[in-house]
Amino acid sequence: MLRPSERFALDQWLCDYPSDKTYEEILETMRSVPDDWTHEAIELWEIVENYPLGQVAEFIEDTRTSVVKLMQELKVWG
């Protein structure tokens, strides 16, 4: 099951991904695609469709990290 921060980050960059995989499995799949551009089970949003999957995986992880930091700040300031 995906955590809210993981689901949010994936949804910002991907329009489709395997629902039965963990966040780590999805990113690992993206980083290990041989041709670096496509995977049948992962569909990128149009704005990043010309980026290698490994680069989009980094965008996703950066987004997740930012969301987690924001959530931590809201607990402190909220």
C-alpha cells in the first residue's frame, strides 16, 4: 500500500503505474528500463514524456521528499 506522500508524488508525474507494486518497486522499474524511455506498465504525463524514466524517477523522489518535509512542518506549525 502506498503512503499518501508516495501516491501524491507518483500522481504528479505519472498518469498510470502498477497498483500492485510498492513505491520502491515502481521507481526501481523506472530506473532499470533498458532503453531508458518507456515501460508498458508506466505512463508518463505528457509534460515529461520526452524525459528518460530514470530522470522522472528522480523528479518523483524529489516531490515525495518535499511533501514529507511540508507535512512535518505543518505538524510543527499547524
